[in-house]
Amino acid sequence: MPFATFKVPAGSLSAEDKEKIVTRTTDLYAEIYGDRARATTLVLIEEVPDGGWGIGGDVLTLARIQQMLQE
């Protein structure tokens, strides 16, 4: 059973965005493993609370991520 996990900042994705992730990930696995994999592909989107993760020793917040994307 193909399995994909996405960890995203809480509140950063709309319901439509989540649907796109699930649909496109499932399509990708079906492309790789064949259409038989479609029915058993599991996609998990985990929303991480603001400030609940970091990179390079720095705690990340949604505001900091948005700031980084604008730089």
C-alpha cells in the first residue's frame, strides 16, 4: 500500500489545497505503480501547530515562513 505523509503549518492550506495534494499524490503513485495502487494509496496531511517545528536550529512560525517566501 503506497503511503505519503505531508506535514504543513496549521491553517496554511484550504480544503481545496488538501484535496489537490490527495488527488495528485494518488495520481502519481498510480502512474508509478499502476492503477491497481489507486484504491490502496493512503495520503495523510498533518497540520503542525504554529511554532511546532524548526529548521537549522530556528523555530518556524507561519509568519516566518511567509516572510521567507517573500524575500
